[in-house]
Amino acid sequence: MVTADEEVDETTEQPQSPEIDSKYRLIILAAKRSKQLQRGARPRIEIDPAKHKPTRIALEEVVQGKVLFHTTQDGDEEPAKES
């Protein structure tokens, strides 16, 4: 039986888009996407949601480049407007 750690290691070793520069970014993106799936979003890949958990679906979506994201550098964010 494959453990969750082995499954994540196997998935993170697969070729990925160059924007995903670390396995930590991959995990953060997959976690956020998993929450969306749990709240009712539809999978962006062909997979049976009844057979796979949202976390696995999200991880596959990120690895396949189906989840769009952008990164910001320190100081790139606009300051919050005060009321």
C-alpha cells in the first residue's frame, strides 16, 4: 500500500511547469485548489470524483498545469487603502 508521503513524493518528481519552482509551492497550490473542489468546484481534468479525493484531484490539476496562479515579489503588493 502506498502511503500519502510516498504518493506526494512520486507526484512532485513528475515533470511540472517551470512556474512551480518548489514542492512547497505545489503543495500550497494543491491545498487551495482542494478547498475549492470541496466547496463544489468541478475538476478541470478528466477524473472520476467518486473514486478520487479532492486532494488527489487538485494535485493532478496543478501538475498538469490546469491551475493558473501568479506570484508576487516582496513589495509588489499595493498598500491597503485606509478609510
